[in-house]
Amino acid sequence: MFHRNLNWNAWPLELPLLHFPGQPGQQEQQPPERRYQRLPPPYIARVAPQAEPPDYVDFGERKFEKRCYLITGCFILATVAQWLLLACCLPDYDKYPLIGMVLLMMGIVVLLIFSIFVRFQCKYWLSISLACFFVEIICVSTALLLPERLWSTVGYAALATLGMMLLCHLLGACLPLAILPGEITVLIFLCIFMLGSTLFLVLYFVTSDIVYNIVYFACMGFVLIPVAVYNAEVLHGRRYPVATKEDFYLAITVLVVFDMFYMCFYYYITIAKIM
């Protein structure tokens, strides 16, 4: 039969394409072998190993810190001078605490405007105007709220407040961040202080017992310590980089803490004189 005499070697099963049968097929060319060569690493500048990661503070931020401390010092000096002047010249009047409370509410409104509307901080002339207005309101309201305005008590309280502020800022600038208070710690302290102060003030107004007032100022002084340390961390750029146009705002926050410390020391010095 035909299929028995057929030579299958002459007719392979897989015929090469593009060629007629019977022609010698071309061998399939293998692709050239690819040799991979490792590229040299990019240029890396050799820097001496550092023991600690670089800090945020550079030369420009050092100037920012000095400017903040200079503005804060001017505000504190002007405030203490006006407290001494009002203590010597202001006569006794029963309505002064009410006027001081109204001025304090106005100062809180100015501080909220300064904090919420960030654009005001970018305009330097507006920032200076709001800061000076706030300093005057806080100065006069504090002088009217505190009882027995004596220049000796004002001087002792101001010196004690300066010492406490210096200690807190040294702690915030020198101690490691692992043991310093952060945002969550400060927020927890403020929430506890708000609840406790509301309770003690209500009990003081209801019972007229001086013990509740003493406890209230003690809680205020205890809460102000981590707040002052945190302000020092922010001012020195240890928490996050600070914008260069926020110098007046940071000076105001430091002045608020100074004013609250002053109220605590003034009250305890007055209580010590009475007892």
C-alpha cells in the first residue's frame, strides 16, 4: 500500500513555515544571551556619623527663638510695670472685679480670633496690633480682678512667676522629648482642670469657703507646669517646625501662661499675709 511505502523521515510532521516541502529547513536562531551588569550605585556624599538625628533648628530658627523671647520679654516688662503703676495709683472700688471680668472675656475673644484666623498672623502690622491690644486687656483685667492691689505683693508674685517660667522653659528646651509632655498629655490636663475648676468654683460661690478657692488655684498652678513646658518645646521647634510669622502668637501664649502663674502666686501671697 501507499502508506506502507511512504518515507516519513522525508515528510516530518511539523513542516517549516515559509518553505516548500522538500527544501532544507532553516534552523531557528536562538536569541542572543543577555548579560546583566550591575550598575554602580549613585553618588552618596560621605557624612560623618551622627550620634543623634539632626534637629529642626537651624540658624534661621535660632533667630526666630531669639525674636520670640525678645517680644515676650517686652510684653512681660510692660505688663509688670503697669501692674505696679495700677497698684500704686488705683483707688479701691467695689466694681473693679466686674470690669476686670468683662475685659478678660474681651481678651479671650481676641485670643480666639488670633488662633482661628491664621491669615491675621501672616500680616505683620495686624499681628502687632492684635498682640498689643491683647496685652493691654490682659494686663488691666488682671489688675482689676485681684484683691488688695499692693506693689509689694505685685513684685513678689512677679519674681516668683519669672522663676517658675524660667524653670519650665529650661526643662522644655533641655530635657529629652521622651519624658516631656506632648499634645495628648496637655489636652488631658486641660480637660481635668476644666472639670475640676468648674466644680470648685461652684462650691466656692455656694458655700463661700476659702478652702475651695485655695484648691482651685492649686489645680491651676499644677496644670500650668506641663502647659508652660510644652510652650517651650514648640518655641524651640522641638515638636514641629514653626512658621517664622508666628512669633507674636507664641509670645502671646507665653504671656497667658505667665499671667495665670502670676494670679496663682499673687493669691497665695495674699492668703499668707492674711493668715
